Amino acid sequence: MAQIIYKVEAFWDAEATVWVATSEDVPGLVTEAGTIETLMQKLQCIIPELVLLNRVVTPESGSITFQLTSHRQEVVEVAP
């Protein structure tokens, strides 16, 4: 049986200065962190909890895989 990969999207909120993560594959997932590394650590804890709580997987499932895709846009000045 093929392993399901749960897709997570993250974007940089410049106003709040945090990375925000959401997922259509993981019901209820919305979290934020100041760095992408901290966000990944949070996701490693939150995603297993949410998929169990929402009965997406069972405790017998073992491990799960998620893919984090991040988006960040910046404006830079071009020197004359």
C-alpha cells in the first residue's frame, strides 16, 4: 500500500513577521512560527495529533509523511 503524503502550505506573513501553515489534508491545521525551522518542529508535533483526533489515521498506522511547501515574496530596490 502506498504511503499517503499530507501536503502543508506555509506562507510568510510580513505584517505579523511569522510563517503561517495550513493544510487541506490535515483538518484543523493552522499554526504559525517565527522561523521555518520552528514551524517544522511544531508541525512534527501537531500533525500526528490532528490526524489521530480527526480519525484520519489510527494509532496502529505507525508513521505518517508530510510535505511542507513554503512561499515568501520580497520587494527589493534595484540600484540605478
